[in-house]
Amino acid sequence: MGILCVDFTSAFDIVSRNIFLQKMTHLGIRRAISHALKNCLAGRIHFVRINGCDSDTRIITHGVPQGSVIGPTMYCTSETTDLLTNTLNNVVAQLQEWWNRNLMVPHP
């Protein structure tokens, strides 16, 4: 058993909305829900306020709102889970070969 932790820089800010919506379709999410998600993500703007002074607004074309239920859904798809499972299984197999070659026994 092992744990792999990867912290992607600005993951919620840079993720492709199109890829997310394609994953939702692939997972069988109904068209109406997919359309609602697309509308929720479209037309979002961003600005910064410091001491009451606002920056210019910018249209946000990537990412999802942090703190929403949409964000974790983007990363918890069967495709992602399968990829990570296969990768971890390969790493474990390589580790087993190494400890066998070196006559090592891991703690249970």
C-alpha cells in the first residue's frame, strides 16, 4: 500500500473546461446537467480589490470556482482513477523487483 501525492500548481485555475465537459459526457452525465455546468462556467470574470481600488475585470476562460463541488469532480473520474491505479501498480512492481534483488523484506 502506498500513497502518491501530487500538488498541481494552480490546478483549479488552469484546468480546461472543455476537457471537463467532455469527461462529464463520457461519464454519462445528462445533456441538461452538462449544459447547466457549461452555463455555470461561462462568462465568469475576475478582478482584484485592494484598499477599495478595483483592477480591470478579465474574462476567465479556464478553471472552476474554488470551493465549489465542480472542482473535485474534475479530478475524480474513472479515467483518472484507472490511470493512477495502473501507475501505482507499476511502481509497486518495480519496488518489489528491487527489494527481491537486494534481498530486502518490507515491514508488513
